[in-house]
Amino acid sequence: MSVPVRAAHEAVLRRQPARETAARTYARALPIVPVRARGMTIEGADGRRYLDCLSGAGALALGHNHPVVLEAIRGVLDSGAPLHALDLATPIQDAFVAELLRTLPPGLADHARVRFCGPGENDAVEAAFRLVRAATGRAAVLAFSGARHGMSDEAAALSGEAGDTHVAGLPYPQDYRCPFGVGGPRGAELAARRAESALDAHGLGGPPPAGMILEAVQGENGAIPAPDAWMRRMREATTARAVPLIADEVQTGVGRTGAFWAVEHSGVVPDLMVLSRAIGGSLPLAVLVHRDDLDVRPSDAPAHTFRGNQLAMAAGTATLTYVRENGLAARAATLGTRMLDQLRALQEEFVLVGDVRGRGLMIGVEFVEPGMSMQPMQPMQPMESSEAGTDAAAYGGPRPAAHTTADGLRRRTAAGSPPPPAPGIAAAVRRECLRRGLLVDLGGPHMSVVRLLPPLTISDEQATAVLDRLADAIRTVARAHSGSPAGSHRPQEARCRHRRPGERTETAALRGG
């Protein structure tokens, strides 16, 4: 990098913290200055190139500046169409709604209404809450521990803090850090029974809740997929009690998890779907889709000024169409399974890798403090009714190979509880990834999970490069953490490792490379 280029790059980085708020998030951890981007590649002002596994926090289903998205945006600009049209009917909006309805689960698409809520996901979540309250005449909304449904006070209360009209933090089923301390089908069964008890508790001396909101894969909590049978159980439970089910597809939608919408893995048809991020084709757009019999206008419904973003609708239509016509959801399922398999080889090699999980191209690698154990786990106690008739067979036995965490479950039960989460190790891995030209995100317990959200257009070669760079970063951190080259290794060879010149990786072998 030449001296003038380096100076300009460093000057931009120096000015930002002096002028902008301390609330900056990605900028503090990733000191780069993007100037050009295409597909999965970002070029910084310093001339370095990076593989982007952030994808705009999941907003870039097709990666940066995909030709079909640019063509759609240029078409609007060249046509003379209004860029801002509130919620007036326009041909651009009509085309977007038609394509969106074409992709929805049939059981919802056949009876759907589309509501443009504003430019951000918070707007769609708030609209969903207001709508179910207006439609049912009730107040409380049920949510699950570890959820992230936006940054508004309402969404934050649901996701982590109980409020006057909320029951927050219902147990979400997972294996590695099961809230009941058992994991597997029994943990999912107990989580389901706790949710059913919460639904019924509202009917004892008071009205049922106005709705339940959930994610089929919890993204911000570290890429935790819910069992398909548990999802169906939640659908059955809410239907039986006339409680609307809200599916938050903000991060999981548009092919990310290996199905066009994550609820399709389980065959669940929700009453409402909250959509944002990828549906705008990289531009701000948020939409609420709901059953037509819920189509009431709350008296306090906000009329957001920027709900008619024509450029975002055009870019979104192009993105939805491209993903659908090119089978990118199926591609995400296939490649995601392959990447998870190779990452689990790292889990076998390094004791600091506690768990590997995910679905499709929504992947999490949780780091733990090797050789340490947490205080004995205090499992959440099931309600008395939860203990009766627990039937693991109802959950169909082991999960599909695409998103099992069987090894994580084995390690946890063998030791009594998982090791403590290691945010410092995860942050060190992210720094080492950056040094190798790989951008990754953090999430999960105490920000101890490295998250991979590559675009759906990622190639086999790029997937290989991502895994190689991540493996090399983990290996470097493991050596530094243990104080010896082998101290944090498991006594077996990893299948996913940094590739030497002329050496084929497992991914290359699988694709015949």
C-alpha cells in the first residue's frame, strides 16, 4: 500500500470516532474503509480485499451490487418514476407485492394482506404487535429467551425484560445450553410444555395473550435452529387457543436457511410474518404479511413517511425473483450442510470450539474457555404439568443432519454443563479473520459465537477460502491461548484446515476440485 493511500485510509478511520457517536458497533471491531464491493468481495481504501461473511447483517442475499439489483435500481432512476410515493399504488409496488406473494407459503399467500410499515425491521415488528392487539382486543405478547426482534423498547422488553403487558423469556429449545439442562428431544418437549403452560396461564382469571412471536432460527443468539417438531407444536398450541402466531423472518427469510422462508422447514404456516433486510435487495424496506381476517387498522397505527421506498421495492423484486428462479435456497441448504460438516471437524480438533450449529447459510461457531467448567447448572424446573407424559418420540428422535448439534450435546451432558462462553476468544478469532481478509460477525451468549452469513451467491471456491481462513485464525488463537502449539488441540487430525499449495481440501474433494 502506497504512503498516500495508507494516509487517506488512516485519516478516514481517525476522523470517524472524533465525529460520530460512540454507539458505533461494527466500525470499532472492523477498522476498514470500504470503497468498492461486488458479490462477496469488499475492497478497502487501503487496497486490501476481504471476503464478506457479514452480508450487511443478512441484508445482502445476492451479495454486494449484484447486476440484477443494479439494473432494477437504474431502471427506476431512468424511468422518471417517483422515488417517494408514500403508500400510493405504483407499478413498482404492484410488481413487488406480486412477487412477494408468489414466494410465500401457500397457506398464507392464499389469504394474505401486505402492509408496508416503514424502512426498518423495528417498524414491522411494532406493526405486528399493534395489529394482534387490535384484532384480538388483548394485550400480552409471548416471546422466547435469546430472541432479537428489534431495538425498540417494546421489542427489547419482549426479548429480554418482562414488562407489564409482556411475558418474556420463555425457554427456547437448544442442545448445547439447554435451559432445562437436558437438551435433545426431552429439552424440546419441556420447552414446548412451558410455552403451552404460559398460553394457558393467561386464560386463568384473565384473557389469553394477543400473540406469540418466534424465530425458526435465532440469529443474534448464535444461529440456534428450533426443532421442526417443536415449531409444529407451537403452531398447534397457538391455533388451539386462538392466539395469532408471528414468525420473525427478518434475518432468516429469502433463502438464508435453505428454504425460502425458515418456517417452511417445519411446514408451519404462521398468521403473520415480519419481513425486512434481504427483501429490500440491500435497501431499507420492512413489510408485515398477515392473514386477511386480521386486517384491522389499529387506532394508534403509525403512518410511517418512508414506507413507499420505490428503489427498495424494485431492488427487492429483483432479489426475490433471482433467488426463486435460480434455486438459491436449495443451494444454501446443500452448501450450508457441507460447511457445517467441515466446521465440526474443527470442533473435534480444538477444545476451545464448544459448539457448531446453524441451518443453511446461517452458521454459528461458539467458543468456550477450555479446561474450565461453569458452576453446576441450575436447570429451569418444569411446571408440574410439564413432567407428565414427556414423550421424546414426539420430536422424531435426532434432528436432521443439516443442523444437529449432537456432539455439543454429548460434551455438555458428559461434563454436566458446557464450559463458560469465551467472548475474548471469539473476539480474537474475529481479529485474526480480519488479518486474513475475512469479515465475520459475533453474537450469542456474551458475544462468544462467530457467525457466518455469506451471500447466497457464494461459490464453492469462496466457501473453501472462508473455511480455510477461519480454520487458520482458530489455530493461531488456540496456540496463543494455550501457550504451546498443540495445547488446545484434540488428538486427531482435523478435516478442515488451512490448505497448503497444491493440496485439496475436503470441500474441493466433495466438488471434484
